[in-house]
Amino acid sequence: MEWAKDLKISYVPQKFSIDRELPLSTEEFLKFKKKSHSEIIDVLKSVGIGSEHANDSDHHLRHIKEHVLSQRLGWLSGGQLQRVLIAWALLDDPDVLLFDEPTAGIDVGGEETIYNLLKKLHSDRNLTILLISHDLNIVYKYANNVLCINKEMVCHGVPSEVLDPTSLAKLYGGEAGFYKHDSHG
């Protein structure tokens, strides 16, 4: 497989540890990308920062975004930090986003929100999203195609077609089962 020429790929890491006391605001962090304030606000909007109050006035939404921008990066919640990291990646206007376990350290409710955001970004921006995940529930729900690796390629294709008991046994060893968990309690 070869990548298309001049393809832009951005990466969102699994973990991003930052000292709570580091005096770096979200805005200062995002401005390392050398983008304008309006570009930063637009990308924050695209990742849903402020959209939890979508029925409120534009002035109120701007206030929420400004509050996140002025917040120390180390003081953000896990979900907010993940959105900021996605915004960071989007500021490069990539063709492909690579995520390594994008919801590591985020609660189950936050996981659903992040995956819905990725689905929206895929649709709105025509992005290819490569997602590394061990959670088969997520793979079945969101992936168009899957590549399963366990020291060698085990399977490739549409999840509902290739994730069969034989493939799961090769991936996880022994008798592997698939259990759906209810994220609503």
C-alpha cells in the first residue's frame, strides 16, 4: 500500500500528560500552529467546544470558547483535552486523522461523545479516520473497514463479515466472545 502524494496526516495520541501547573493556556497551545484567532475558534466549534449549549446565544457560545481558551491546558477535563488535541490536529487541515485509542482515560459517556464527534468530522470534512482500538463494540458501531493484527494480519474487511469466531480466536487466543456493553447504565 502506498499513500497518495502530498497527503497530510495528523495524529492524536493515546495519552497526553501535562503538568497541571504548567502556565500554558489552551489558546497559547493552539497558537503554536501559527493560526489566527478566528481559525482557532472555528476549529473549536467543529470539535464541539461550546456546542453543548447550542440553543444559547452566539455571545454565550463565544464566552464558553473563550473560557476554554484561557484555561490552563493542564486544568481541562479529559474530554475537553481530547477535543483540544483533535482541534490541534485539525488546524493542519489534514486528509487523514490517525487516532490511537482516542478515548483512553475518558468515561463511558465521554467515549460515545468522542466517537460521535469523529463520525461527524469524517462526514463534514471528508476525512479518512484511522482508529486503533481494542474495543470491538466501537469497531462494530463506527468502522467501515477493519484491519486486525496480532503479529501478522488476521483479517481485513467489513467488521460484520470478517470478525468471526475464528478471527477473534486468532486475535485474542482461545475461545473469544463478543459482549455488548450498555453505555447507558
